[in-house]
Amino acid sequence: MIRPTLVCLALLGVAGATRAQVECIAPVHYGNGTAGTYGLTPILTTGGKPAREGDPTFALHLSLARPLSPFGLGISLGPSVPLPFMGVELVIDFVALLGIVPAFTSSTGHYTFEMPIPAESGIAGFALHAQAYVADPEAVQGLAASGGIAMLICDLAPEINLRAANGIDASCASTFDSSCTNMQPPLPSHVDATRSSYDVTALRVDTNQRVTVTRVTGVGAAIAEDYESFDCELFVFESEADFASSGLDPANALHHDPDVTLVDSSPEAFGGQSPLGVTNRFLEFEFEDFEIGDALAPKTYWLVIVRENSGDDGLVWSHTLTDVGVDIRTDDAAAPNWTSLDTLGLSPGSAAADVWARPICASFQTDLAVVEQEVETWHRPNLHAAATALGTEVCAPLFIVEKPFMAGPPEVVLEAQDDAHSQCFGLDAQTLAAARAAVIAAADAQTDGGATSAWLCVVRIDGADALYLPLLLADQLCTPLF
């Protein structure tokens, strides 16, 4: 098996593709193939897997080709109208050709092209088009071919809406349905210059993974419609008590950003009318990305965007008829209490605001926190118990290893000694070096280029023959780790 696109994908990244939100879709087959041996037409597939940026396991599979025969895989940046050539239809653009990779089919007429896609390389949004050409004396002119396959390279961790319920966003913007916000009660979110007078709505956000929050969108209004002078703050609280205990005090917040603005100072009309007597508008707020969540347990947060130096109705969210959970509200008259919106007579008790985030870990990656928990609660205790039962002693230091994408040996980027056993404190440098070397050799043999992996190395320390046994815990950790 070979990796035909490592170089061309890296070059694409250097070319400076625009990094954007690119949703993952399954590859698309197009064009006509040309039959060969047994009257079968070769086919290229990915097993339905999308071309996700950063996926080290992505591959193209050629099937139904003539066994033990030479062929070439053509890869291009675009498709082509069918062009006849030696009895086949060329359906990839040879002007934008990245290359044709030669290989031989197996005894079953199969071949797998490993195509690990580099992470954070700026290639999301590019589309690759491929077609296979097989030397086959039973084809009309001695050449069989597959049809084309188009593969859109999508984001490693596509943006998700943390407030969507059953796929429907709180604002109903994705369905262009203004009925869920038209003439719904306004939910204030404003504070005066002294922070002594305020009326604020907090958005509930639940997550069971670590995420990076990127933006907030929703349907709302300002009575003066002065959107060009919108200065806002962002607060994130870990509990309702923190939110209501002293108003909007940054000291009580998990995260505070004083420089929040509208993406568009002339936001588009959406959602019908506000009871304020002005048009509801689709508001999108931008701020510095921040991280929330825990890989080990579900967490709830309360997110507040408040307009600064504003009086009544300086910023209001619309109530929504989409039930995304119960949001809460507090004001200076009610402090230090908070009130859930459903107890205020709103059903459901939700504001028309959505919180967007990117998961820190992709679906094929493991969070380091999960690995560390398994090491401390399962692997090390069981290793020590088993060794003791056999009358011996072992230690199991932890190693995090990065393997270069293109070439070069793996490198240990983090290591932690075994603190679950008193005799494992302060292993000597020679023992650690030998354990490190064993792990590096195992990572080189067992992991893909570009992967960050986690290992224990079981080291025998009872004076008997040296023993260094690498144990792979996760072959794909989230990156960056630090």
C-alpha cells in the first residue's frame, strides 16, 4: 500500500486555502467507467467515509479490477467533461492534475491507497477528484477504468450548535421559520455604565465534551435600532449562583470578554416583529474563542451577552417556540436571585439564541484526560496487582509520542513517571531512556504519520532480566495537547 497524496496535500496547504466551516459529506461518484476482465467495471470507493482534515485513516479502495495488473490512480483538483481516450472516458481534469500514481492490483483485483489527510493544514474546502486506469487486455482497447469519485475535504471538527434540539436551532434560522420568534416576548440583556442597573438573560449550554466556542447567533432587537454602536460583553458562568450572586462581576465568571461586537452592523431582518415595535433581526456576535467542557463528565454553563452602557431594551433576545432547555434571567431588583424563564410564564423557557462551537477532539481522536483517567484508575492498579501476585515488581511510565506526517522518527513530547507505586518514584535515567526507546520503536511501527499517541511502558524493576513492554493506550490523541 502506498500513500499517493501526501506531497500534493501538503502543497495544497501551503497554497493558502481559506479556512472555513466545511461540512462533511460522503464522496460522490460520477461519470462512466469502462469494463475489463469478466465484464466488470473497476470502482473506487472510500467506504462512504468523508475526507475529513486530520484523518490519518482515510483511504481510497480500488476493487473489481483485473488481478495482478498494473494501473494508475489519477488525482486532480477538478472534474472534466468526459473525454474519450483509448476506449475510456477521462472524467478528471488533466490541466489540474496533481499526479498519476502507479501500482499493481492484488490477486483479487483490489488495492488500497492510504491517504492520511494532514491536520490544520488549511486544505478544508478543496475537492479532490480521482479515477483509476487499469491495463487490461480484455478491455475494448486494452484499458479499463473506474468512474470518477469526488472527495470534498471537510473540517477536522465541524462547528456544532450546542443549543440545537432535535436538529432545530433555537432561532429557527436554519429553517427560515420566522413563526417561532414573531411577536414573541422580548428577553432583555443590558447593563448601565455603573453595572448597578441591569436586566440580563443567561443562555443555558450543556456539553459532554471539550469544545471551543466560536460565536453566538440569534434573533433579537434594539429599540433604537442603533446596531452600528453595539458594544457588548460576554460572561460565562459555571452555576446559576455565580451568575446571580453579584450581578455582572467578572470575578465571578469562568470567562469574561469585554470586547464583543456584531459581525454585521446592519443585521438582516428576520423573525417578523418584536413587541418593542421594531423588526426582529438576525444577530451574530464575534469574540475571542474560548474553551469549555470536560471530557470526563457532562457540564452545564450559563452564557451571557450583555449590551454595555444601555438602558431598557438596548438589547433583547426574542423568546422562541423551539424548546432548547430552560434559560434564566436576573436583574438588579431581584438580585441575588435568578429566575427560570418558564416560571415567568414562558413556555418553552428558551431564548432564540444559538451557541456555536468546534469539538476539540474529532470523532476518531481520544482526549488526553480520558487516557489519564484510565491509566490511574485501571491500567496501573491492575498492572501492579498482577505483578505482585507473580512475586515481581513493575513500573509503568506514561509517554505521549508524536510521529511526523511526512518523514522522520517519532518523538516523545510528554512523559510522566508512575506515581501509583512507591518504588516507581524517580526511575533512573538509564531505565527511562530504555523505556523511551522501546516506545519510540513501537510508535514508529504501529502508528500513522501525523498521529499523536499515548503509551505505557511496563518496566520490570525487581533486579531480574530487563523488560520493556510498550502498551498502546490511544493511537490518536487530540492535538494540540499543550
